[in-house]
Amino acid sequence: MGAQAGFRKAERLLSPRSRKLSNFPGALLCQQPALWFPRRRAGSDITTVAWRRGALPAAAVGVGVEEPLSLWVFSCFGVDVARCAEAAAARRRGGSSSSRHPNQATPKKSGLKNGQMKNKDDECFGDDIEEIPDTDFDFEGNLALFDKAAVFEEIDTYERRSGTRSRGVPNERPTRYRHDENILESEPIVYRRITVPHGVSKEFCTDSGLVVPSVSYELHKKLLSVAEKHGLTLERRLEMTGVCASQMALTLLGGPNRLNPKNVHQRPTVALLCGPHVKGAQGISCGRHLANHDVHVILFLPNFVKMLEPITNELSLFSKTQGQQVSNLKDLPSSPVDLVINCLDCPENAFLRDQPWYKAAVAWANRNRAPVLSIDPPVHEGEQGIDAKWSLALGLPLPLGERAGRIYLCDIGLPQQVFQEVGISYHSPFGCKFVIPLHSA
């Protein structure tokens, strides 16, 4: 192939229309294409590859191509680059001999010897492939040279001297945290935040581990008396107790799964057993809130000639709801109800347990076999006529026994200074709730 013919072929193949690797025969592009294009993709730009290899821009200038190309590209077609550059310059000046005499024979190129071509290939493609060693790398032998135990012993020694802490000790198990735990170190948690002045007969603990001691009935009564002196009247306590008790009862009845507009045919039924005392007024307040939440409430209260004023006020409000009030036990449903709320017992009215209506109400509750929730039950088990499944304590729990069932504590809004006046060091255990469960410590 002559110089001019090789020049035209290289110029044609490297034109913008043909500058793709898919248009180049692998044998014409390079004698060893696998060494030069180990990651070659069809359609990639030949000029970009040549530029990454460190091409000389002089060859591209001689041909007139926009991107720089390598000298070896032209040598693959047998083109003398120097002569091609002179011919290109002559063509631009319009003085090329081949253009004036198209039929003139092209002189033969001065060929290169095989030794010179091999030297150029070595310069272009790097080191000879024969210099790569045949033996495999000994990974096990080199890994055995690393003494891991000695390195970690040196790290431990440095940590003991400097007091620093390492993360990569193999024998140390990483600390695992729950999704609700803080990874930052904080002050130690004080679980005993409530202390009472006298001896504690029983202690409870919350779900978070806080210790809640029980108080005697006399201390609890004194606490409520001081609260009333500061403005937390009985009416306000009755309202708060009714809200907390109704909220707990709604949860026991099924919550949103039971009480929703799509489930009106399954309205829960609650039977309220109340006595003629303050405990009974708390139950009536709870029944009013339950009736406001579309619960079928049946209130049992025996007839008395004279009622306490709190009971009269609560009955007046309850009568404005859709709840049903009965004074005869025969009017209570014979079929099982969803929940029985017991407010019959009061330590200050122990004589009521001998009344016929009281005994009949206890017998009906035990015969109905419905779960029982007791609101503020008495301390002594002999004063409880009905075994409860749940019991709701107010403010601070009393040392309740086994007949009280599971103990819950509700917040009735007692200020911290009220606790301090009766000698109780108090810190609220409720957190974000108004009713919390208590467990035996």
C-alpha cells in the first residue's frame, strides 16, 4: 500500500462518519487488539480511546481530524506519519504532485524492519507479557506472617495506658439498642422518685420501671382533704375520676375496633352498680361519659329518702343522657353484659354490706359472669363483695390484695405541692398518659 493510499484509507476510516469501533476491523486496527482494548465496547469513540492512551496531537493535525489520535493508528495502515503530514500541508497549499498527476505511480514507502516494529510495539503497549511470573501468589503464606494476637495485645496495652476506647476489639460484643433507646450517654435513671413518710407495706412499679409505693387509707384521705383545701373540690375530682375510668372502660370494651360507626349493631352494654356514697358518685360520673360515647349503660342505684348532694348532681347530669337508671335488681339484664363496674363498697359505710339490696347486687354480679372493673376499691379484702378483674386507684394506690385483680393508677390532677404538704416526695409516674398499669414489685 502506498503512502497516499494509506493516508486516504486512514483519513476515510477516521472521518466523523466512520469514527466508531464497530466500523473498524480488529486486525487492521491493531495487531494485538486485546492488549489495547481490554474493555472495548461496540460503538465507542476511537478518538476518545486514543486520547486516553496518551496520543500525540501532531498526527491528528497532519490529517485534519478534530480530536487527537495516536501515531500507532496510522502505523497500523502502513503510513509514514512524517510523509503524510508533508502531503497534507502540500494539499492545503494546492501543490501536491499526486493532485497534478493522478495517474503517476506512487513511490514505495521505506519499510521498517521487524526489530524496529517490535520496539515500537513495546513502547506503545508497555512491558512484555512474557515478563509476568508464572507462579501464583501465596496468600496463606503471607497471611501467616501477620500475628493478629500480638497486634491486638499491643492495642489493648495502648488503650489501658491512654484510657482510650477501641471499636475493633474482637472479644467485645457491640452494644445493641432498642428503637426507643437513646445511644447518647445520659444521667443515671432514678427509679424511686416517690417516697412516703411512713413505712410502705406494698410497692408497685410501672412499665418503665418507676417504683410507686402504696399509701395507707388514712394518708390517702388526708391527701384528698389537702387538695380540696387548695381548690381541687370534690366535684372536680369526680369529673376527673369519671373521665379516667370511662377511658379505661372504653379500652377494655375494645376501643376503636368495637366503637366505630360501622359497628352500630354491636353496641357494648355496661352495668353500673353504685352505692349511696362518694364512691357511687364516681361510678355515676363514669357512666355519664360512657353513655356520651354511645355505650348502653344500665345504672343500678337503690332508692333512699335522702341522697348526698354529689350523687344528686351526678344523677341530674346522667338523666340527660341515653343511659338507663334502675333501682330494682330485677330490671338488670339476665344475659351477660360486656362489663360490670363496681362502685358498691366504701370503708366508711360498712353497714351497707348487710343490706338486702347489697347482697342481691353482689349475687347478680357473680351470676352474670361478666368481667368486673372496680373503681377505688377498699383496702381490706373482707370489705370487697365482688372479685374484680381490674381495679382503678386514684392518685396513689392503696395496698390492695389479690381480689382487686390487676391494678391501674389514674391521675386525678393532684398538684405536687399537695403531696409535699402531707410529707410525700412526689414525681409524676404517668408520663404522657392519665391511666397506667401497675405491677407488683
